[in-house]
Amino acid sequence: MYRTLALVLFLSLPSHADMLRVGTTGDYQPVSWWNTETQVFEGLDIELIKSFAAENGHEITFVRTTWPTMMADLQAGNFSIAVGGISSTPERAKVALMSDTIHLDGKVALVRCGEQEAYDSLEEIDAPTVRVVENPGGTNEKFARATLKTAKLTVLADNHEL
């Protein structure tokens, strides 16, 4: 399973100089993160879409969405574009126009500093003594549920809880 680092979903774009409403989860560093101190979205995809909006004469506003509700929120017209490390999947492509892939990589495990040597393989991660934390509704949760057989999987509603 591969994920794209900065895939954008388009349903319909506003005409020139209209407000561009952008959906993002704000829970997926380094591409989209809600900074609770500054109350501002940050990240690579955030900067990318800000640049796109500026170059095309759009005002921009960000709309918070979640992985489980992203496609329904897009279809409901809550926003026109979604950004934030969104993987291209056949299910998503059925309801939205997917941009070309900007970056392709594999799944990445984040571990505590100093413990990285203990988790050099998926087999070492999938151990009964290991706790894996995912957020709900995205391809990462789907991958974890399909792949991990013995590790303890915890699904948190928001990555800010970590």
C-alpha cells in the first residue's frame, strides 16, 4: 500500500476571484496540521494550496474535515478541494476527480526516539507487546487492520490526542 503525500481532490472549482473552500483534516504532519497555539493550519499541502489560490486570484478558507467524513463532506459541498496527504483509492476516484500524484511513498512507522532499531520490520511492529495508534477512516487505518494480526491497535479520533 502506497500513499500520496499531497493529493488534491477536486469536485468543482470556483470561478476567478471567488472564495476557495479547502477541506483538510489538520491531523497529518507534515502535510496538514492544525496548530492549536496559533489556531492556523500549517504544512506542505497547506502552503501548496495557498500558493495555488494566490496564483489564481482566489481568496481561501479552510474547512476542518475528518478522514471518515471527507468524501461525504466534499460531495455535500462543504468544500471544493481537499488536501492533506490524501491517498488515491478506487473508492475516492468514484466520487471525485483526483489530481496527479505529487509524491509517492510507503507506509511509515513513527516511534519514540531511541527505540527505532526495535522496529526495523513490519514483523517487529506486529508483536503482542506493541501498541499501534491510528486515526479513523483513512488508508492508514485500513492498512493497519488488514496487516497487523498481533499488535494492539488503538484508533484515536484525533491525532492531536497523542
